[in-house]
Amino acid sequence: MVQWLIIVLLLAVSVILPPLMLWWLSQRSKLTPFFYSLAGVAPPFIGLPGMLFSLNLAFVCNETWQYRETAKSAMSHEADALRNIGRIASNIPERGGIPILDAVRQYLDAACSFDFPEEAAVFSNGSIAQQNNLSLAANANLADIILNSNNLDKLQPSIQQALITQLSVVRNKRLERLSLLNIEKSKIKWISLIYLELITLLSIFIVHVTNGRALLIASFLFLGGVNPFIFAIYSSQSPFSGLNPVNHKILIETLDRVKGVEEIYKNKTQ
């Protein structure tokens, strides 16, 4: 709750304070005569910096959206591969699938518990998965159990290959998911975006320098529409943080399904 109050306060300051400062510079400061001398700049001049700013913002927004879709796809494939491993393991005779089902359950439990930021966090700290290696250990344990000759020898060669393929999918999609969680923010990208925003705001100031009321309205409209949007994109650079983070509900549902399959398998092979 406190972080949201701070965010709202900072957004309010970033939208309200700059227009008031520009209005004071153009109407009340000692530099007012100098700024009035710039009144000959034509309004279409705003178009050039505004276009550059819009293109840069669209690029950043598209990049963030692609990260989000990639994260959702990675988790979907990871969950699907784990369900396939569970289905294969549930058909191994002589209770041979119990160690595999147990390893899948442990991996999902570790991933759901330690691989994702808290739901209350607006900004991901980018190091959650690095600080806790339980899911890595569980993934290694799953690989060791699946590749154990005692388990593989009970399966047909085609089933063995399918099981190993699904294991590779789990490993690759886990790494892809964690890489998106630990995205490093590009300073150059955000510095250039803020710079173009300032240039656009300066263009609005120069064009409306002789009309204080028009300057206030134009500046408020520009910053009021842009700053909350920039904040939303900045906070959502990692798909698992921000105002609408990608959740790991699909992995939780897979965990529940694996538990059900494991229980049925144990009862059937008793």
C-alpha cells in the first residue's frame, strides 16, 4: 500500500509540477521577455520531436509486449511438457513411475514457491531466481531420475525418446522463463525516451510561450497522458512484475494435476 501511495505521489508531481514551472518561466520570471522573443516558432514544429518520441515509445511498448507473450508461451510449453512426463510415468509398470511423478511434483512445487516475485511487488528485483536455487536442484533431480537406466529400461525406445524430449523442453523453457524474470533495464533506451519527452515538452513550451493558459493545458494533457503510460511500461519490463504481471497459475494447475495423477497411479499399482 505504501509503495502505491509513493507511486501516485510521484506521478502527480511529474504531471503537475513541470507545467507550473514552465508557466512561471513564460509569465512571471525575469526571462519572460526572452522567451516571448521565441514566439515565432510555428506550431507544426512540435510534430518532429513528437513523432520521434512516439516512435521510441511504440518500440519500447512492443518490446515489453513481446517479453510478456514469450513468458506466457514458455510457461505453457513447460507445463505441457511436465504433464506429458506425468502421463508417461503413470503408465510405467511395477510402480516404476512413482519416482518420476514425485520428482515432477517436487520440481513444480519449488518453481511455484521460489521462481516468482511476490504478487504485491510492482517492480521485480531481478534476482529472485538467482537467490534461490531450489528449482534448479529439483530440475537436476528430475533429470537424474528420468535418465536413470532402471526407469528407462522399462519403456519402449520410442517412449524413452519422448520422455527425454519432454525433459529437454522443461529445461529449456525454465531457462527462458528465468531469463525474462532477470531482464536488465537498458539505461540507454530509457535515457533516450526521457530525453525525447523533454524535447517534446520544450517544443510545446516554445509554441505556446505567449499564451499561459494554453501552455498549461497543453503541458498537462501531454504529461498526464504520457507519464502514467511510461511508468506502466517501465514497471512491466519483466513480464512477472508491473501493474498486470504474468502469473504462474498454469504451473499451479499442473502441480494439482500431477498430484492427482500420482495418487491415482499409486492406488492402481498397489
